[in-house]
Amino acid sequence: MNNKKSSVNNKRIIVKGAREHNLKNLSFEIPRNKLVVFTGVSGSGKSSLVFDTIYAEGQRRYVESLSSYARQFLERMNKPDVDFIQGISPAVAIEQKTVARNSRSTVGTTTEVYDYLRLLFARIGKTICFQCGKEVTRATTSTVVEWLENQEEGAKFYLGFPLHQHEGIQLKKKLTFSRSVDFLESIRVKR
């Protein structure tokens, strides 16, 4: 029965004893995932209820979920004057302005959403070649050599690789060695 009760509670937001600004110990339930409209005369507490109670608690819960490093850049948020709120999701509404001293900080880096998105795209993302439309996969030395060996005789290709400068060996000598047949044979032998 507990599972049934918790699933019912997940379908609505329950607020008990809301006293923010001009609200007088208000208790109510709102269905989740529905469009809900609050109407009333001016001064009846619509904004106090929606923004200063419900939304403020959702935003406060979101900020609490961040690391202490991220929280240092955000203003401290007070808990709204309410006895109990249940079923509310963390809410975000952050003005896009520089809040950190670092000029490269963005809303995504400050809220740490960027880190999660980067991990998500690194794991599930696929790079597609814009010229041929095929998926780009990681190449190893052996896959490149295998691909080169399967090409037609006389075909020409550019083979690029970094040349690191070492003391005592001139770059000109390295280039000469790289162009030699001995170098190409050493690649074939290592395979």
C-alpha cells in the first residue's frame, strides 16, 4: 500500500501552511504535469503563491543539489514560509549574466549542467562526416596500415603525424629519414 500512496503523491504537489507575504496559512494540492492557472483579484496572493512559495522552493532544492563550489557563486536562498511541500521538482531560472570572475563562465558551467551534458554527449554522441555521411570512428596505427594496404596500387594519400623536436637531432634529418624507404619498412615491420 505504501507504493500506491507514494505513486499518488508523485502525481500532485502538496503544500501545507503557506504563509509567504499575504498568504494566510494556505494548504492545497496541485496536479503535476498539467497546465494550472492561478487567477484572482489584485493583491490576492497569486504571485506570492506561485513565485515566492512554489517556484522558490523548487529553485532552492535545485541549488541545494549543486556542489559547494557552484553554490558559492549563487545567492543564498531562504526557505519560503511554509510548513510542508511535497512532490515539487527542482526548478531553474537563471539570468544569463556573468556571475563568476572567470570570463569563460556561463550559465551551464556555473550550474554544472555543462559537465553532465559533456559526459552525456561523449557517451552517446556520434560524430558523422559531413562530406560522406559515415560515422567517424577512432583509428589506430594498425587500422590505418590495414586500410592503406587494401587500397589500389599507385593510389596517393597524405599521411600526417606529429614530429617532436629532440635535442641533438635536427628536424631536417628527421624529415629525410621519414621520407626514406627504411622508415616505411619500419612501420610495416612493427605491425
